[in-house]
Amino acid sequence: AGNGAGSGCTWRAEQECRRKATARKIPVYSPGCVKEDAGAVVRNCKERMRTVPVVQTTKVCSIQGSRDCLGPCYNCPVFCKKTQQSVCVTSHTVTKQEITRRECETGSSEECEEVLRRVEREMIKLSEDCYNEEVEELCAPVNCKFVNLTKICQEKESSMLVELKERQCTVCEPDLAEGEEVEEECHEA
């Protein structure tokens, strides 16, 4: 009974906590500033939509020529020659451009206030994809050959209208104010 077993004693631990204040700089934004999803804080945003026509072009070029035969050849087998056909497709993608610059903004006092302006602009980016494919195009009886080979191109265009967005915002630049952050520190007593 001297070892404490079954004596009814228990060890109790207490936690002692105290509050600790830390001084730190806190950003303070002017009224009308809004935090966006990307984390930027902006105000006075203006959006403008513009419609622009875009033309998608497909250009197909192939070799053509005239037959030069050594007289008539009845029941002769027909021979076909494989040729290269080049295909070029011009298409468009919408990209986003972002520019940030300092500008002079005149308010009600007519004095110049330098502000940071962010312009997000959607733009059309032109891309061209070209490739060659083999086609069986030149066919003639076996006693013929092809002369005056020339490259013949055909172009097909399709146009459509694309809506592009432009957005201008004034970037809010914060003033730093003294603030206090309170944390609770705890340890076992």
C-alpha cells in the first residue's frame, strides 16, 4: 500500500493561459475598394465589350498536270502517282493581356492624383497550322506521262464575330496603420 497503487491519488495538470498583444502594420484601404478573386484590391472598374470579325482560312494546294501520251492505248492498265498535298489552316484564339501603369486622375478638385491603373484586355491571337498529306491524284494509262506540272491552290474562308472584353480598374494602394494582434499563449502549470 506504500506504492500509491489503489490509494485514490491522481495527478492533475492545469493549463495556464495568458494573452499576448503584438503590434503590427495593418493595410487600410479607402472606401469603395473591393478585393477580387485573384487577390487584387481595386475600385472604379469599367468594362467594355467590342465585337470583332475573325476569318478562319483553309488553303489546300496540290499538283496538277497535263497528260502526254504516246498514242492511243486500248485496254492499257491505269497508273496512279501519289502526290503531296499541302494544307494550311489559319485559326484564332482569344488571349488575355494585362497592363499596369501609373496615370494622372483628376477628381473634383481638378488636381492630378497619380493612381495605378490596371487594364485587362482580351485579344485575338492568330495561329497557322500547316501539314502535308499524300494523295493519289495523278492517274493515266501506262503509256502516258504528266507534263506542265503546276501547283494549284484552293482557299476556303469562314468568318464569325467574337466578343472581346476590356476591363479597366484603379488599383487600391493601402495606407499602413498601426494595429494590435492578440494571441493566447498556453502552457501546463
